[in-house]
Amino acid sequence: MRARALLLFALLGSALLTCCGGKTAAPAKAGALENAYDYETDWNDGQRIIPLNYQQAQGKRIFYQQCVWCHADQTPAGPSNRSNVTPSPPLWNDGATLNPLSDDYLGKVIGQGGSAMGKSAMMPPYSNTLTQTEIRALIAYARAIAVPPYASPVGKR
Amino acid sequence: MLQQIFLGDPARRFAWASLILTISLAVAPTKDFFREWRHYQRQYSKFIRNRPDAAALRARATTGIHQIWLPQLGVVDRCTTCHLGIAEPTLAGAAVPLPFRAHPVIPHDPEAWGCVVCHRGQGSATDVAAAHATTVAWEQPILPGRFIQASCGTCHQDDLPQAPRLDRGRELLARFDCIGCHKIAGVDRPAMLGPDLTDIGTKVSREWLYKWLKEPRTLTDANGNQTVDGVDTGEPQMPTFRLNDVELRDLSAYLSAQRARPIQPYRFDPRVVATLSKRKDVVDQGEARFRQMFCSTCHSLAVTRAGETTLIGGDIGPELTKIGSKVNPDWLVEWLRNPQQYLRHSQMPRYEWSDTDLYEVTQYMETKLTDPSLLADVPHWGSPTDAEVAAGRRLFIDKGCASCHAIAGVPPQEDFGPDLSFLGARNVSQLDFGAARIPNTLIAYIQAKISDPLSVNPMGRMPQYHLDQESLDDITTALLSLTGPPATRGMETLIIARPHPEFHPAGEFGRLYEQYKCYACHQFNGFGGTLAPDLSYEGSRTTRQWLIQFMENPQTLRPTLVLRMPQFNMSEREAGVIADYLEITMQSPDVDETLDPKEFTPAMAAAGKELYEKKFQCQSCHTIGSAGGYVGPSLSDAGNWLTPGWIEAWLRNPQALVPGTIEPKESFSQQEIQNLTAYLLALKQGGPASRAVTASSSGGAK
């Protein structure tokens, strides 16, 4: 008799347990850098680290191969070619200049070159050298490092 | 009493039993209804309800458990049950809450590949904690995004520029000679890891050995921080072994007794010594010569400016800031005359020295590149005793020194440490954390093993590395990617074995190629260094005369370059042999060798000048004379330097000749290519041709 009662209580108890138990605390929220694919230091503020996603990270890689020579004041080789080029090319983090320009427009200037878009011929066309994916990545990188920060048209709405 | 209420009579018993049975049966459906993933799916439909794209999103959102099954990879992945928007482009951006946000752009389709292939974690779990938990010893804890490139490396075993952290980590694994003690599948042991120590006693003193073994760093910056030894990561290749004083005494005794071949001091021409020893500027002359020969292309020197010490120069060879306090002067002279006689695998070229140069440069190194206080705190034990030497030899074997260093009478110790080929797939339960107070994760374990190995295993023999956090994360990423052979046979096509091609030309060129170690910096047919241009097509690119002049007096074509080709002091005959070999053998099939410069008329050149300066504005990157940019090489002497066939082929498609070159590929017409080629061929420094172009430009523009 007692054994049967115990059995019943045990059944009830285990049913309750399976219903409510088994949950543990969700993992702590990690910092933005902890989950960043890559990162870039703010060009104007060495203390500020900008997390980059995959696409922005590819843009950074291509930028430092192809574009850094004229669109930054410091290059992996040391001096920049920016001062040799007139009109002076915009810095790639220059949000004041680049933020108002659409992704589509920037993509055309990069792909077809400055002269095709009524700008300086000193900007060569890159559509034969870079893929559309790479050009999009370059623009995503510019948006990520922009100072003042870039707000996408979707975000503004 | 209780028994009476519940079990008083059979009817009561039956009623209670039925009630309990009904509740028990209801548990499963109730529990199912309150499942976490149903909660997220309800949240998702609420979230999309008021969006403008609600209809489209709802049409694609199916309820129930979602599953991505990749039998070839052994992956069952139910993450999309809650991560409902990963493939919805309209749900991109930080404004969309997790877990509904679209996956950021990546080269693989997340819907086809699932999540755990990259993120790890429990793909088959359907509640958050079980799928994500990193603290419990799951077989596959989720990988923090910082290390996600490790997953790229489990399949992509060749270089992967898209994954910079993984690439750098792999470089560090090679740089720090991890392969000396550990086996890593797919990585071969190089011919030489650490230097051969067979004659180390003739090179350095016992005191220097003591200092090096204790703390293998030779520089101290203005803040008293010990820094670099030729490695820009701040870590010398030689790790710290944390030896006690007795061990240091014995090992330094053993090593300083290694002098199989004594040094015969070189006999300088007495007249040279007599003349130079009287001159006061010998050291200055030596320094000037050291600079002119571009020793700094491979060797760095510490330079202190405004209180900050930085290394200037390359890292192919060791840093030389304190070399004068390190090596025996007689050894230095012999080394410079013939490095391979001391160290067979050395990449140092054998320069053709005149006695004057050799005397001046060694005087400079012994006088200026010194640190009088380097060995100040080192005990002086005098000559090694037999007992010390014997104890030192035992230590040398016990500490695994022979894993990286060859020494007479000690067999090489391969696979001294554990095999790392499967490290990235190790279960946390298989790791021994000892008394270390660190999170029980594979990542924490790897980082502790590298930066403080004794904390994990006080009896371990693993030496200590002092990496900064970024380098530590990079090398951890590379180690996490080592999960053994990829999970499926179908993936093998993705994997390109690391290339091990060798290029050993024969004959007179082969001898010079070895003497000047051309391959330390240049690539030949896929083999060699990457510091300097690939010479596989050099014969198609350059004229023989230019090559000879360049080798006799290397002037860089790129004014901003810090690391330049050293001056080897080679004879004209040697330069001719090398030029002939390159011209005949190192050819590109894409370059038309038969093009005759005479086919290009001054009129074409004038039209080309117009294109160069106005339409395409090549001067933004290239210099002619003193004007222009310095992204590309100077074209001032292009007519003497380049062949017409090369210029044409280059203008058509630069990347076909030099993959990865940053000159953009334009869409020039054939006419434009010919005119530009004509213009570049007319550019000759000091030659009459440049004047000819200017003279004819008025007529040629038509």
C-alpha cells in the first residue's frame, strides 16, 4: 500500500520536474568585439575600436590593397600618395563627404572611374579588377568607419 | 489520516489515480506548447505583423521545427527554428532584434550550410541554453565570433586572405616553430627551425648564452620594457624556458663547449688595415657602407626617437642592435665572408666583399651596435667544467632543445610535444586544467597553455610565449581550426595542399642563385620569398642591359620603398650570367617577344602622351621625372627598362602577368594600347628619344 502511494507521488513529482526543470541561465551577453569578425581602429581616434562584420572586413582588406594609397593619409608603405593627386581624393572615413552619396553612386564611381561620372580621371575604373561583391564590400567598409557616423537610409526612416 | 483521504476505498483510489494519470498525460502537450522555440515563433509573427513587408515575410515563415540536414558533414541544424529571419534581406541591420535579424553577408548561403558548420554549438538543440551554452562541457560549445575564422580553416586549408585572423595565426604557428615539438597534420618540418648549435661556442660567450637562455630578448626601450627581437609581434622566436640558475649554469657550459670547428681569424690585407686603422672615420664609413648595401632590408636596428624605441628594417634576418656585444669579432668577419660555412641552411647571401668594406663594416658593428650593460648582471663562472657540460647535455635533451636545434651527438627530437592535429575538436572533458583558475573552455585552455603553461601543468615542458592579446587570439584561431581531416570526402575538392615546390636551377646561374640567395626575397616559378617582385616572367618584362645595370647598382623603381635590394658587389660577368638566364628562361607565354620597338613611331608616342596625361591621367600613380604619384613604379626610364611586348600585355591585363598587382585593369582599345606603349618606350633617361617625342608631339596628335 505504502509502496503504491510512493510510486504515485514519485510519478507526480517527476511529471512536475520534466515540466518546469531543465532550464539554465542564458549565456552572458558578450561585447561587440567578442563577436566581431575583424575590427578597425577609428582613423581619428586610436582609442575607438570599430567591430566589422564579414563584408566590412573584406572591404577593409581590399581597401588596404587597392585604395589606401590615395584615400588615406597613412599607408602600409608609410607616405600617402594623396598629396600628389589633384583634386585631393576624399579620405575613406570622411563621412561628411561620403555619407550623402548613395551606395549606387559610389559603386559607379569605383566601377567606372571618375571620368565616367564627371569626376577626376585620376580615379581609375575598377570594374575589370574588382567584382561587384568586392565593390559593395568597400562601400560597406566606408560606411562602417565613417566619421561622422553613417546612418543608412532605412535607419533614418 | 492522509492515507484515509487518498486511499480510503477503491473508488477514491481509482479517482485519484485517474486524476494523476490525466495530469501526467497533459504534461507533454502543455510542455510542448510552452517550448521556447514556439515562444520565439509567436514573437516573430508579432514582430513582422506591422511591417510593410509582412505579407512576404509571413509567406516564407513556416511554423514547427526547422531543420537543415547535411549528412555529408554530419550536421543536424535546427537553429532556424528560432533564427527565423536569417535569409530575409529586409531584416538586415542592428535595428532588427535577435534572433530574427538577417545573417550578415557571407560567401556561403546560411540556409544551405546551416549555422553550426561555422558557429559550432548544438545544432540539434531546440532551446537557447542547450544550443548556445559555452560554459557547460558540450561537445561543441558555440564559438565566439572573434574566433569564427577557425571554422573557415577547418575546410579551407590553403591560404585564405578573406580570413585575416586565421591567416595571421597560421603564420604565427610557423613563425614560432610550433612544428618543432608538435605534429600538425599537413605541415612539414622545415630543414632548419632554430639555428644549428654545433659550433655555437665559437660565436658567442658563455655569459651571452646565459643571458639569452634566461630572457631571450636583447632590446630594452626607454620605459625599461624588454621588446622585440626581430619579430614585430613583440615575441622572439626563441621562447622563454624559465630555467633556474643551476640549469642556466649547466646549459651555458654545455653550449659554450660546442666548438667543433675553431675559427681561423681572417687575415686582412695588412696594407688595408694599416691605412684604415689610422683613419678616424672608419666606423662612420662602415655605417655608410652598411646603409648603402641595404643590410636593413633583412636586418632591423632599434632606433630611439622622442623616447620611443622602434625597430627599423626587415625581419628576414635577426635584429642587430646589440650584435657587437653578442658575437666574437673573428666569427663576425668569417660569417660575413661565408655564412653557409657556419650555418648550412642560412638564407644570408654571400656578398663579394673587398677587404676595405669588410673591415669598415665589421668595425662599425663591433663599435656602434653594442650595449655595454648587456651582460652586466651575468655571473662569471669561467671555463665550463666536465660535470657542468655533462649536466647541460642532459638538460638539452630533457628540455627538448633538440626539437629545434641541431647539435653534434644529440639525435633530433621530433614529435617531442603532443600532436596538435585534432586540438580544435577536443572535448573540454579531455583537457586537464590542473589548478588553473580559468573558464573551462578549450579557448581558455589554449591561451593558458601558450601564455602561462605552468598554470595548467606545473610539470609540463612547454615554454612560455609573451604574446599580445591580438596575436594570442590569432594563434588560438589557427589552433581551433585544427580539427583533423575535414568531416566529409565530398569536401576534398575544396582543399588545396600547401605548395612545396622547389626550384633549383643548375649550372653557373644555379651557383649564383645560391650564393646571393635570390630566392630569400624573390619568387621563381612559385618558389621563394615574397618580399620582392616575382621574377618568374622577368625575362619577358625587362631588357638584358637594364637588368645588368640594376644588379650592379640596384636603384629602386619605387621611391617610397624602405626595403630595397641589397648591393651584392657582384661582378659584371656574374650580372651577365644572371641576366642571360632570366632573359632566356623566365618567360611569360602572354608576352609577344617579337615586337620590335622600331614599330612604334614618334607620332604614336605623341598620341600616347596625350592619353597618359589627359585621358587616363596615369600620373596620379606613376612618376616621370620628378612629377607624379608614387603608387606605381617610376616610368622615367621605361624605354630602357621594359620590353614592348610586356608593356602591351600589361596594359591589356596586368593581373594576367602579376596576379594580385594593384594596377587596375582598364578597357583600353588596341589603338590606345599601341599609343601608350609607344609613349612609354620613348621614355629614356638621358636618351635622345624623350626629346624626339616632344618635338613631334604637334604633328602626332592627329
